[in-house]
Amino acid sequence: MTDSHAWEITCHRLTQAKIAAHRTHDTVQLLAVSKTQPSTRIRELFALGQRAFGENYVQEWAQKTTELSDLDIEWHFIGPLQSNKTRIVAERAHWLHSVDRLKIAERLAAQRPTHLPPLNVCIQVNVSGEANKSGVVPAEVATLAYAIVGLPHLKLRGLMCIPEATDNQERLRAQFAALRNTLEQLNAAGFALDTLSMGMSADLELAVAEGSTLVRVGSAIFGARPAK
Ligand SMILES: *Cc1c(COP(=O)(O)O)cnc(C)c1O
């Protein structure tokens, strides 16, 4: 299957998921997760109309931003970010989905070039309660959110989660719902957050049913990734 066919099938899946969830009036953005894929494949998808790409590894991504600097790509950094690697994200990304501590947000705020629009950020939430999982526990999200909105050059847009690796639909649904509930509580407290970054290749329908506004899809578009 060629990339273009797989991309069209994914767009179709997203449309069907919105119809099934009675969300045809809503926007659910498709983020093409291009980690481990060469720039040539990103260029091909861009030619088809895909504009937003997600990457996980700082060095690999930095090289692609250089190779693809002629394209008007919306870059989303979605991987774990070490504090000594924030500068490149501050300088070249449009979005960061994986903020999980204040120190990262503070460094990004200080390093974001002032001629660029604010960096869009999401707080990563550990919705599964797994001990080894990145992300802030739901009870601590509000504290981090209040701190981030006080920082310059960042725009807090919403929340992101990676649920448990399970096929159990009820468990996945409960974890997506937990993210949506956390966002609704923040908005009830006065925030104006518009982004729920949830849903991947295997579970985008479920995520859209639970209110996702952005699905992050890699293998369904590009095929299985080589083991890292
Ligand atoms: C790799 C990755 C994805 C895409 O996963 P697929 O199952 O290939 O669609 C989505 N989100 C994050 C944070 C990822 O690291």
C-alpha cells in the first residue's frame, strides 16, 4: 500500500469516526506522526495536502526541519523532552504536546524567539496511573496549568495522553474520558483550552467518540516502524 492510499484511508477513517460520534461540525485535526520516516516521505504527504507532522526525537527532527525548510509544515513535537534540549523546540516547533513539568515550560518561555508567535503547548497527563508512564497525574494538572498560563511566549492549548497499551475498549474509553473530564474541569475553572490530543492508529475512533480534537497517527499512514 502506498503512503497516499494509506493517508486517504486514514482521512476517511477520521471522517467516519466523526460521523459515528455525531461530530461532523467539529474539527478533529490529523497529525501525521513521522518519527523514523525519511524527509522524502514527509514531502510526499505534504504534496497530498497534509500540513501537520509530529516528531519524537530531537536530533532526527532537527535534521528534517532543515531538509524541509522550503515547506510550510506545522511541526508538533510529541516525544519526551529533556530540559537540555528545549532550545531547538522553542526555536522550530509550533506545538509541544508533552509538557510534564514546570521547568520545561519555563525554559521554553525563556527561549522562544520573540518574533515568533507563542509556542502552543499541551500538558501530558498520565491517565492510566501506570507508575512508569510520563505525564502529570490528573490531580496535579491544574497547578501546572496555572503556572504555565503565567509564562510569556507560551499558549496553553490543552491536554495530551497516551493511554495504557491494551485492547480493552472499556479501559481505553475510560482513560480518554478522564482526559476530557480533566479539560472540562479546567475550563469550568476559567481556562479556555480547546485541544484534546488523544487517539493513535489503533484507537482513533474511540478517542474521537470521547471528544478528541487532534489524533496522532503514525503506523496507519506510514506502515509499521522499524524497531528503534
Ligand atoms: C509514535 C507515537 C504516536 C503514533 O503511534 P501509532 O500507533 O504509530 O499511530 C502517537 N503519539 C505519540 C506520543 C507517539 O510517540
